[in-house]
Amino acid sequence: MDLDSVYRAEYGRCVATLTRLLGDIGLAEEAVQDAFAVAVQKWGDTLPPNPGAWIVTTARNRAIDHLRRESTRDARHAQALLLRQPDEPQEVGPVRDDELRMIFTCCHTSLSPLAQTALTLRLIGGLEVGEIARAYLAPEATVSQRILRAKKKIRDAGIPYRVPEAAELPDRLPPVLTVLYLVFNEGYTSTSGELVRTDLCLEAVRLARSLAELMPDEPEVIGLLALLLLTEARRPARVGPSGELVVLAEQDRSLWNRDLIAEGHELVRQCLRRAQPGPYQLQAAINAVHTDGPATDWTQVLALYDQLLRHSPTPIVALNRAVAVAEVHGPAQALAAIDELDLPGYHLLPATRADLLTRLGRTADAIAAYDEAIALATNDTERTFLETRRARLARPQPGPASR
Amino acid sequence: MKQYLLAVQDDESAPPPSEEDFRDNLARTGKVTAEMRSAGAWVFVGGLMPSHATTVVRPHNGTITMTDGPFAETKEQLGGFWVIQCDDLDQALAWAEKCALACGNPIEVRPFNIIPGD
């Protein structure tokens, strides 16, 4: 493990704990960044036994030094808060509950939905602004502005740093689920470079598990956890031996994680018994069908997508549904279904169109659609995958004799 | 302890309420105010005359100009307000929900920056 991976793994947790100790996210981020700067000089080749605890302790001490020199109201407030802390052991590690507090603070209903997600991805997921911009399909400057504004509002409006009480959860929960879903997605197909950011996937699964422990009676929390487990289970088969993307139909199913699939299926069955379907439970059910038996039962998948589209009539759901339409009713119907979708900048729309056009034998149109998708794709592995598909079309089709 | 302004947004283009509606409204908001007092959250409350009664006094190079009417000529005007004290935004929003339901108008919740004696 090097300093970069420690930063990735510990940044969010350390900021969450320091926010509790200092009562301010901005001060917490500064202190944690200071501590990492010290770590760069002190650690060298050997990491301390518990890097997270080292960062929290160093950040806390740096913050105390810093606040003693300051005399602003915020600084006095933070100092008072620090002094009121009960005697903690010298090596204070990041605290798990702090992360949940931070998630609910970042996803507070008084913040706009976009601000909630951007803030959580930055503070909990430790994502850089550029990565968040891609997850949003939004310009980097806009996202950066949004995060800054949200942090200022949390401080100035007095948004509390706590886990909501049971009665508040129905209102406070949906934005948290959206955010965890997006963190997982960013990990599953990351913005740039390698295809998968395992750390983010595991982080999202971990946080979803924590939420499910905290709220076992919320069907959508269970649905989200099941969805993430069933998707995560297929991750080992999604990248081939030379790092290339392997689509679902061509995946080696023996590489799938059986334990995660069993756990996911059990959670989906729990959801079915409860019979209060929601978008996450439906997506989990779709993934349960994909991971059940030797091949996907597409009729069942399409029926679930029809139900999902009624719950969340978004262009992305319509696009995913079209993939099932193609399997059940053929590519021509699927093509018609996505004809009028408006998803500017989203490479999977032209990529899906290219695949359907290929199957219809409309090679020239398919190549044009692949070109469009390649230009929009930012992940190297996905781009290579699209280029390979496109290259197959550009070559004359091999006849039966050459097989 | 923080302080928040709970400002009532009044749509002046809407027809004025009947005498009876107005009295009911006062009774409901009065109940919320009484609740604030017994919870120790109440600092101030007042209902305002409509914006036709407003004058803006504006400084300019050490002299003053006066204009008839509010800052902005929009149909949404400040109709009245509460000032409350509480621990955090969640508590302020819980009061704002009660106020909004009582008066039937949107409430803008805004934290104070400067509190005398703080």
C-alpha cells in the first residue's frame, strides 16, 4: 500500500471524524490535507501500522495548533468543541458512525439533489471534482462551484451533523440511496483510466451494508444493497485476461462471486415477500434474473423493466429496457424504442444504437454510431471495447470457410 | 444557540382573504407562536402591512433619496416574520413547517449572521 491508496481509502473517513471533532467541514478538510502533507515527509517507505489513526491524530493536533493562533469566531467555536471532547485515547481512529453522520449531512433535504450527490462523492467517496463532473455529465467548474456553495450552506445555515431519528428517515433516506448508487456506478465504470475502481465499489457496498444494518425495515435500503451485491458479484468476469471489457452474454459465469449472488438473491426474496416495490428493488430483481441459472430469462427482465419504467420514467431506464426489448422482440423494435431518447454526452446511447444497427446489418450506420460513442467515451477500457467492435465492422465479414 | 428568520412570502396578486379566513389564519399562527414561547424558541413575531405602504430610503453621496414602494416590484412580498432561536437548521425547519401549514404561505428560512451580544 502506498500513500495514494491510503489517501483514497482514508480521506473521507478522516474528514468525517475531524468534522465531528472540529464542528466544521472546511476546517476538517484543511486539517486532513495538512496531515497528509506531513505524512508525505515523514512516512517514507514504511507506513505506520494504522495509517487512518495516524492521520486523524496528526490532523487533530495540527488543528489545535492552528486554532490557537486564530481568534475568529469560528476558530473559538471549534476550539471550544475540541476541549469539550471526552478524553480520547492518544491514537484516535476514524469512527464508523461519523461516516453515516456525514452522509446524512451531505444529503440534507435543504441542499439541492445535485449538491447532495456532488458533496457526498467528494467528502465520503474522496472523488476528485473531474470524476464527479463525469458522473453528472456536467462541466467541472459547475460541480466545483456547487460543492463550495453546499459546504458554505452547511456551515452558515447550521445543518446538523447527526444521523436522523426514525421518524425523519422516510424524507431523509432517498437522497442517501441515490448517492450510494452513484458512488458504486463511478467505481464500476470509472471516469478515466482503468475500467473498474474496486475501492469505490467496495466502499459503496460497505456503506450500503451499514445503512441496511441501521434501517433493516426500509425495503429500498435492502433493495439497493441487493442491487450492489449482485452487480459487484459479476465484476471479476467483466474484465478479460488482457484488461478488455467482457459483456454480460460473453462472461465466464464461473468467475462470478457465488457468495455475493446467494446473499443478493436472499435479499431480493425478502423484498418480494414485503411487496412494496421501488426502483432499487426492481433493479435488484432484474440483476437476480441475470444471475439465476445458466442464461438470462429476457422475458422476465423485460417485464421488470416495464415495471421499473413506470416507477422511474427516465431516459437511462428506457435505454436499458431497450436492450431487453432487443432480446425479446428483436433489434428493430429496440431501435425504435430509443430513437427519441435525449441523453446528450452519454456514450452508451450511441453504443447501444451501434450494436442494434450491427444486428440489423446496417453496417455504415453502425460505424457512424460507434464513432459517436468512441468520441464520447472517457474510460479507456470502454473506448477500446467500442473500437474493437467498430474494427470488426470495417473489415469484410469472414465467410463460413474461414471459421 | 442560533437564530433564524422565518419570513412569510405573501402573494400580493392573489385576492385578499375574507375576514373569517383572516381571523382563522391569525388563530392558527398565534397557536404556533404560543408553542414557540413555551419551547423557549420565540424571539419576535410580526405581520406586515402590504407593500403599498412601503417607502425605500436610499443613501447617495451623503444625501438621501426616497422612493415609493418596496425594493423590488414583484408580486411576492414579505408578509410578516418570526425570529426564533434554536440549536440547528433541523429545528428551524421543523418550526418553519408548522408556520407554513398555519399561515398557508411559503416560508423562507434564513440564518442570522450577526446576533447582538453573541
